[in-house]
Amino acid sequence: MDSLDRDILDILRRDARTPYTEIAEQVGTSEGTVRNRVDRLVSEDVIERFTVATRTGNVKAMVEVGVDVNVDTTGIAARMADWEDVDFVWQVSGEEDLVLVVDAADTRRVNGLITRAREQEEVISTKTRLILDERLG
């Protein structure tokens, strides 16, 4: 991955619907080059998916999850990623092992996810942070 790939990715991170012609103009190359670069980044799994950021009025939160030392965090992360209202599950370093990024209709649904996480045999702790505001970088 070179600087052109990184420039293209920066634009797509801000708005995945940016037309390739507009990206090409911004980075100083042709539309075909942008198309080929994006196709390659997708095929190499650098770009995992194209997604939508929303402003739904929902409650957004990060639920930090600590698991037992002998637990395969990949397995529990995959399971939790399938839960409704969970946008992402990050495996992280530090005090906690996983972070669930949640976008739920209300605090009751967030609390339901926290309860569900705590009910998992592998989970030893949770810590929740409500997201008050966000900006695209």
C-alpha cells in the first residue's frame, strides 16, 4: 500500500459514496486508476466493507468487556458481533479485551446488551461509555 492508496482510503473513510471521478480529481490521477486501486484493496481485504454512518438519534455506546485469561477472544468476539445493535467488536489491548461499539434505539436496549454480555460464561467484567458526540476524522 502506497501513499496514493492511503489518500484514496482517507476519502472513502469520510464518504464511501464518493464517486471515483471525484476521488481521481482530488488525488491527481485517473478514474480508472482509482477504480483499479479500490478493486485491489477490496480483493486484498484492506477494505473489508463499505458502510453507512447514521445520525438516527439512537444511543451510541462502547461496552468494554473483560474476559477470563484462558478464553479465545476471537470466538467470543465473533459471537458478539452477530448481536443486534452491535456495529463492531474490537479486540483490544489494555485492561479490557473487547470493545463492543453499540448503536441502539434507547438506553434499555444498551442495558440489555450489557446484561447479555455479563451473562456470558467467559466474561468477568464490563465497563460502559456512552458516546456523547462524534466527528469524522
